[in-house]
Amino acid sequence: MNAQTTSSIPSRCDVLVVGGGPAGATAANDLARAGIDVVLLDKAGRIKPCGGAVPPQALLDFDLPRSVLEAEIGSARMVSPTGRGVDMPIDKGFVGMVDRGSFDEWLRARAADSGAQRITGSFVSLGDSDGSQVAVRYTLKGEREERTLHAGYVIGADGANSRVGRAAIPGSDRMKRVLAYHEIVEAPSACAPHGATAAAAVSSVHDTDPTRCDVVYDGELSPDFYSWVFPHGSVVSIGTGTAVQGFSLRGSVSELRRRVGLENARTVRSEGAPIPLKPLKRWDDGRHVVLCGDAAGVVAPASGEGIYYAMACGRMVAETVQQALAGEGATHLRRARKRFLKAHGKVFLVLGIMQRFWYSSDKRRERFVTMCEDQDVQRLTWESYLNKRLVRKDPMAHLRIFLKDTAHLLRLVPAEDRAGRK
């Protein structure tokens, strides 16, 4: 990690990256490895509420060692509003779980090792441009005095409430999002594979398992999104999200903790923040600034998955900025959004439609969980998630899912039907 001293802080750079989460740290690392003079400005210490799921494809695409994972998950359980659980085992592969505190810092340290200069501080505002560089005002951690750094390009990776976005991109403050809140609690010492639970009174549906992620669809816990219980080795993330103003996220998490028998477990920390659910219509200002990650809105609807997409977005933005520096100019910045949507736009579209329909009522949530029992649904879901690609090799399976989905939409299949049985 680069040491930060007043004398070592630069006054100019080719690229300033604001925000050191997965998107910003990936962009900074890629640019530094390409020999670009890059500065990474990050508050440090801020941990985003996040289930922490990472597909194996992320390890391959972004050269991540398996040691960054806190746990490896072999199945998911979908829990309906009536408390019915549907297990979705992973035949081949796993879902990795990371702790955002240590994971994000690992990414920032890697960027520094690659040559990015780290500054611990906060973005304040954008100043004037001389045509080739723009003035950026910021403060160092623990200081009030504003400093100025001139950068050719600024990558805003500072979250859904992006200050960079509000300063440069009209409409960024109207991003569609949900508020998320989770509590990290100590995992029960008795917790073991195959559903061991910390409290004998807890039902078998609401047990905890260190090798399984639980996704809970219940209007009492989230009126328009979902809640979760995700194991992270020695701790468990228990959280929920909603776009409904006034809904008690803390109350919902307390109730979920009670249901899974972890109401008395020690709380390690708690975090809350907005999570975007739709990419912004524009990511750049056509001059110096381009957004990525949560600041650009690249969190998948319905699932809320953001780590992989943030890193993919950070890489694409870094490549676009590098090309702009090579002589293609600032107008090239808009290609980052086009490239991202070409790669992932269909997934976002499908998930957005799914969220709007299936999450709209408990009756529909019940039917959605019933659909998750289908073997075709499970197989294609895991293949698409683990490999981050829409699965096209089995058109008949897609046709079967379409027909079954239509049957549920038309209520031709009872909500309580399980694999053809009432």
C-alpha cells in the first residue's frame, strides 16, 4: 500500500478515480497496469450493506484468488410468504461469499501495488476545465481544508449517492433504487451443514446453514424486494431492502433474526445504503467525467447482485478512458455504457420485468417460489448466474420455462402446486 504524506500527494494526474469499491478499485488497477498515471481517492472504512455473493466467473475474469472468499455456498433456499422453502442445489460450482470490508480493501491494495496512488479523503466538487484537464476539489481524511487536483478524466465510482454524478451528470440524482440494510451477526457455534440451528424452536424452513444462502420473499419483511440470510464463515449477513418510504428496515431485520433463531447472536456491525436497480440513461458528461458501478446504476434488478457487474463496469470504463487518452477524445466515453448494456442489458431487462411482476404481491411471490421447484428453472438459473451469460444452448428448456411461466401468470397452476402435486 502506498504511504500517504502531504509531500507525496500529486497535483495532477491522467485519471482520478473517486471511490474504491469493486468498480473503482478495478478501474484503478486496470489503468495502473496499463501504465496510466492514476490516483484513487477513497474515504476508506465505509462498508456497503451487501450480501457479498460472488460468482466463480468473477475469480476468472478479475484474477481473484480463492483466498478472498469467506465461504463457498453450495445451494440456495427460496422461502415463500407462507414459509415454504424450496432448495436449489448447485450441481457444479459454488457461490463465493466475501466480506465487503476486507474484500474492498484487498482490491484497493492491489490497485496500489499495480501503481495507482491512493489518497484517503472525500470528493467535494468539480472546478474549471482548461480543455485538457479539470480541477477537482477534495479534502483529506481528518482535514477541512480543500485541496485541488487536476485530472484529464474523472471516474465517478462513489456509490448510488454519487457526488461526482450529481456534479456532472444531469438526472443522476433521480436513479431508481431501493434502500438496503443488513446486520452482520456472529454465526451460531452449533451451526453445521444440513440445517443445524441455534435454537431448537426454529422450524426446519427457517434454520441456518453455513453452506446455503436463504432468500426470503415475504411482504412483511419487504413489500417490494426480498430479504436474505447469507453465511460468511464465522458471521452471517441478515438483511432486507425496499423502495417503500417509511418501511422499517431495522424492524424487518429484527423479525428475520427472530425467525432464524439469531435474535440473541452478537451483532458485529450494521450498515444501510441505497442500492440502484436500473442503469442511468447517461454515464458521462462528454468532457472529463464518466461513472461506473453503483454510481452508474449497474446493480441487477430482482437479485440485487452488484459485485460482479460493478467490476465488469469498472473494467469497461477503464478501457474506454484509456482509449480516450490514446487520442480518441472525450466523446469516446459514452461507449462505456453501450458496451456494458450490449454485454449485460438483456439480463437486466429480464430481471427488471421479473421484479416488477413477481414481487408485486405475496400471491405472486408464492407462485414465484413454486416455479423455483422446476428443474429446468434451477439448472438454467445457476448456469446463467455462475457463468454470467444467458444460457442459449438448450432452447427446449427455455420453451418449457416460458410455457410454465405463462401458466403461472394465467393462474392455470395452483400456487401451492409442488412438482405437479397439490
